[in-house]
Amino acid sequence: MSHLVVVDLQRVFAAGPWGAPRFASILDPVARLVAEHEPHVTFTRFVAPATPTGAWVEYYEQWPFALAPPDDPQYELVEPYTDRPALVATTFGKWGPTLAVHREIVVCGVATDCCVVSTVLAAADAGVKVRVVADACAGSSDAAHEQALAIMASYAPLVSVE
């Protein structure tokens, strides 16, 4: 059975400077996927590092509101998932040892053109079969969402976009 990865369904991406315009529209499709895959579901959360290094220093100079501790309310998962355990990372991509135990994953979440694509391409590069559910993903804009879907689809047959 495939494992569902729900990427960064957090308050910080629901509204504000990092808000995905179509965030609310993916909540029902995500709920459907979660119900279909239970208990084989991993939620992820993006958080700021305690001390940014390298290019992240300049990144957080551009986005100072985001340089907050991991327990800051903006980094919480949205309802009804607030109490779910989550794979927490200070990187856009969430692929790593925790997810690498799965040979086939289904991916949804935000933002299609950032954390989703970063996670998907790393998984595909590791030889994992990835299915991206387009209507359960939201981008930073409609154009960016469509471009990211096209890029991920170009990795077929490792990645399928539906």
C-alpha cells in the first residue's frame, strides 16, 4: 500500500505573506486522501532553524516574521490535524530517512512550487514511485502551481500527477 505524505498543511501557509491562495480549496481533497490512507499517513511541518546558516541567513532577512520557534502558532498544522504528530524539518524538502522506508508515496499539500516539489523530486531521485494529487496541492499562485505540476510530471514514470 502507498503511504500518504501531507506536506506542510500549516497555518503559516493558509494566510499571510506565505499564504497559498487556494489553500482552503485543498482541505476536502486532503481529508479524503487522509481517510483513504489511514493509518499510513505522515504529516510534515516546515519550521525555522534556531540559527539560520548559509543562504538561509539571507532568506530569513527577507522573511523575518518566519524566524520564530517551532512551537509558534503559525507553524501549527491546521484543523482538524493540529494534534497529529508531524515530521518536522527546517528545509523545504521533507524527504529523508523517516520517509525513505516507503517504496511508494502519494503526496499532497503546500506549496506545490516549493515544499511539495522539493519533497517529490528527492523521493523520485531515490527511486521511489510518487503520485502527486493535483487537486490536493496549492501553490503560491495558480501559475506557479501549474508549472510545478508540469515539472513533476516530466519525471514520469517515477512521478505521476493526477
